[in-house]
Amino acid sequence: MMNNDTLFENAIKVFNHLEFIQNEIEKNNKEIAKKEQQLTKLNVYNTDLQFARNYLDLLIKNESNSFIKSINEILNYGLKTIFYDCDYSIDINIDNEKSKSNIYLVYTDENGNKISPNIQQCGGGIKTVIGVLLQIFFIVHYELEPILFVDEGFSQVSSQYLPNLFSIIQEVTKKNGLKLLLVTHDTRILKYADRRYEIQNGIAITNEDPDI
């Protein structure tokens, strides 16, 4: 049998152990409370972050829609002005999942059917006009160097549509301070130039003769 001293010592050990456990529990409770506070803050941050992301997505979507609308209006104006005898319009389709856009030419054929081929399947004249209009738009929109280089770019445009094409080009270039540098062998276009140069033996010579 244990004597009183042994019982007392064991009781002290148990008491000390219980006190240690109590201290550990209090310490853990404080740590839990601290973690809960941190978790609450993280939840608030997460909520704010989610709101910010949703708001940013909305802004990007609205800006994208506005951007596409501007391009659409310019292309439609250009096509209807240049190809005045054709009921052309443009449809721009955005595939957000693939981050890809497609441009479709919409018109009604001779049988009254509405068709919309991808612009890549259209003739060279249509692609030339749309390409030039898009280049001008991006130069103006992003305030790029105000000069547009075109190498034999208008050879596929019918003579019927050249006057209106260059009327628009002259309008937007003068309005926005752009310069168009065109390299061509197409004599149909010479009369639309403000200044002409002829390359002779590798040297650019000013040419003011309207018939050349």
C-alpha cells in the first residue's frame, strides 16, 4: 500500500499534468481564435476579390462589346459606301473560349437567300477593303505611328469601286493625320495620289505626269 507521502506526490503530479493540459487547451483556444480571425479576414478578402474579378470581367466584356461595335460600324460604313450597289454588311463573331474572332460578309444572293461566308472565303477586292479599313482603325484607336504601308494592295479592287474607296481613304487619313504609302504598278490609282514617285535604276524620282 502507498503511504500518504506517495499519494500526495502522485496527486501533485496529476494536478500539474492537469494544469499543463489546461494551459495547452487555453493556448490552443487562443490559437484557434486567432486562426478564426485570420479566416474571417481571408473570407472578406476572397469576397472582395471575387467582386473585383466579376466587375473586371464585366468591364472587359463591355469594353470588348464597345470595341467590336466600333469596328462593325466602320466596316459597314466602308462597305456600303464603297460597294454602293451591293447590300453588304459585316458580322463579327467572338469565340471567348478559343479567344478567336471571325468576320463574316452578310448579303442576299440573286435567289433571295441570305448568306454569310467567312471573309477569308470572299474575293480579293472585299478582303482588300476590309483589311485596309481595319489597319486604319487600329492605327487610330491605339495611336500608333500614323503611316500605312500598302504593297500592291488595291489591284484586285474593281475600277468601279476605286473612286469611293479612295474618297474614304482620303477622308480618314486627312481627318486623323495619317499618311498612306502605296507601292503599285496599277496606273488606275495614280490620279488619287497627292505625290508620286517613280523608281528608276533604284532611285526614286518625283513624277508629276498624270498620264504615267
